[in-house]
Amino acid sequence: MPRRWVTAVACLLALVALACEGGGEAGPRPTRGTPQPGSGGIAALGDSISTGFGSCLLLTSCERNSFSTGDGLRVQSLYRRLLDRDPEIRGRAYNHARPGARAGALEGQARAAVRDRVDHVTVLIGANDACRADIDDMTSVRQFRTEVDRGLRALRTGRPKARVLVVSIPDLYRLWQVGHTDSRALRAWRRGVCPALLADAASDAPADRARRAAFRARITAYNGQLAAACRAYGSRCRYDGGAVHRVRFTLDLVNPLDWFHPNTAGQSRLADVTWDASGLAG
């Protein structure tokens, strides 16, 4: 076959392959990296919940399903809702959240959002400060507040006109309540999922009940500090008023691998609740 025909056929096959990849659900597109020209858009700060961890049936981040910055078709994220209103922000969704992140990581994430020049920021942090090996290892309430303040200060200094939504920590104790009699959840949790709460999840021993109560109280205290930190920030910060914490999660809203992180239905629920709480829905 002449060389020019070989080249033509190779090019045609490449175009067909690209067309096939473009079909169906939108694939994950980068939400990190070099900011787009101009300003605007949204950045997500926080931990694995904001990265869509576990929502693609793998125990890894799946940012296209993030309630905040996701650009996939299965979750009507805050980014997609903002994009419907302002097509100019297309491609300006930046996810700086990281699995395992605690409040101490918030300042660095905030500085990255400042470099992105975004106009909207979501902050969901605190689950990993509580989900330690034991109650004594949890971040103290005072330290948690100090680190949240540092992160918010970096946003206020670098991007003072951005609108910040501080999201309450989900009710993880509720997850124990609905899952501790489910054999599938128990098997997954034994692999070290949030041990301060979920270790020996089926036990009714007084020490285990006390541990879970202490965990629940710490999440409540963290949420109180998130609300106070947002008030101290000023008028450009809005706390969700505990809306996410009040979501009555069921096992249908978490993935079937770790029975802990929200699946696409859970991420969609978070998107609905945070959108309503943001004040942008009206």
C-alpha cells in the first residue's frame, strides 16, 4: 500500500477513536493546573468528600462527581449550576481538596484558590480531624479553629471579593447508626475506616458507646467553630447553617466499597443542599 494511504488510514482510525471516547457520559477533565485567563469560577477546598472519592466505584478521587466543582453529567454540581448562569466560567473549576486532608491543609489550599482568581469557594473540612486512630488523636477544638482561621484569612487577603461557602461536616454518627447492623458495612469498616467512630462498630460495650459519643460531640464542636470562623470572616462568607450536617444519610447514598464516602446520589444530595444554602439559588 502506498505510504500516503497508510498515513491517511492511520489518521482516520485516530479520529474514530477520539469520536468513540467522546460519547456517553462526560469523562473526568482536569480541574487543577494553570488557571484560565481572566477571573471567575469556583474552587473546592477540603478533603475526600469534595474530591468525589469513591463515587466512580474505585477507592480513589473522582472529581467529575464532586458536589462542588464536578463537570460530569451525573451530578448537578455547584460549578455546573454557575456555568448555566455564566458560560464565561467554562473550564474554571478547580479542585484543591485532597483525600485525608485536615484543617491544617486549608491554608495551602486557599492560597491555590487565590492563584486561580476564583469568585466562589467551597470549604468542607474536619472529618479527618476527627477520624483518627483514637479519640485522643483527634485535633483539638482550639487547634481546629486556629487552622480554619488561617485558611480563611488567606482567602480574605488574597481574594477579598470572592464568595465563600463554609459547609458543615456531615453527621458521621448518623452513618454509624444506619450501618452498624449491616454486615457489608461492618466488613468494610473493619479495614480501618474512621476508627475513632467505626472501630468495633457492632459493639455495645460502655467504652465503645462512650467513644462514639465523644466523636459525635467533637464533630458538633467543629461545626460550631466553622460557623464562628465564617462570622468572623465577614459578609463575603456564608455558613450553611448546619444544612449538610442535617442531611439524613442512608446507605443508599454512600458507595458500596467503603460504605463511608458519598456515591453519585450522595454527591447530588450534597450539591442540592449546598446550592440552597449558598444563597445563589434565588
